[in-house]
Amino acid sequence: MAHVNKDEAAAAEASRLPLSERMAHVHISRISELPRIELYLDQVLAIVAGELAPVMLPGEVAITGSMVNNYVKQKVVPAPRRKRYTRRHVASLLFVTAMKRVYSIGQIASMMGMIDRSDVDVSALYDEVVALLEQSLAQRFCDGAPAAEPRLTEAPAELARVLEAAVASLAAKVYVEQTLALQDERR
């Protein structure tokens, strides 16, 4: 009998659900849910790809080692220590990879600069941004979802407005892409 990975089985089961239901239940790991141990690049790539699979199109490559190296060179994400990556690296790469769907690396670097200059608790802000993305996707995909505008509370007003708008635009792009892909499958 073939061994089936629990994550693969869960992904296969989820793929049978209607798109609106899948998107209503998207969960991206919070800082405390990310591995505590330092990781090698291939492990980081697998985690980022898995976490962001719901917002990617089928067959789309979320992140590669070359991309990570470029982000480090451009100082968009911190350099690894002894070729090992921490939770903060993984969280940064999740943010960059998700936002890359909508914004240029230069624009993302500017957002990261705003975050760095804001003197906020980066872990708490990351958790809040991830929760906002999940809520924004659920609202975008579910007709009956409440239309209240979610807000970030961990960031200063200007940074909060920028991140809220960025997350909303990402959710809108994912909605359009996923809806069009579903229409193409039905033809």
C-alpha cells in the first residue's frame, strides 16, 4: 500500500470543495506555527510554496532559490545565517512571495522599509497581516461574508493603510485569477 502524505491527502480533499469554501478556510501559518528550528533553503522553499498554494494558480511556481538569493541581494529579506533560515526569514519570504503577485520587488522593498522604520513588533504585525489576508479572501470569495473593512491595529496609521490596501489588492487579484481559471476548467 502506498504511503500518502497527510498534507497531500488534505490538499486532495480540499481540492474537491467548491472554490468559495476552500478560500473561506484558507489558513496561513502564524509566527508561532512556523518551525522553531533553523531551516535550509530547500525546506524554506517547500514551506513557502505550501503555505501560499491557495493563492497561486495550478502549476505556478511560487518561489525558487534564485528568487530568494535575489531578495537577499536586494536587501528585501535578511540574509540567512550560515545558510540557515529562521522563522523571521520564512515570514518575510511568505510576505514577499504573496505580495509579488501584485507588486514589484521595488514596491515590496519600500513596504518592508516602512515596516522596519515603524518600530512595530514585526511578529505581531505579520500575524495580523496574515489574518487580514485570510479574512479578505473569505470576504472576496463568499457572497454571504460580512463586508466590514478589516483593520490592522499593530501598525501606525499610514503603514496600516498601505498594508490593508496591499492585502485587499492581493485578495482581488486572487479572486479574479481563480475565478477565471475555474471558468477555463469548465470549458
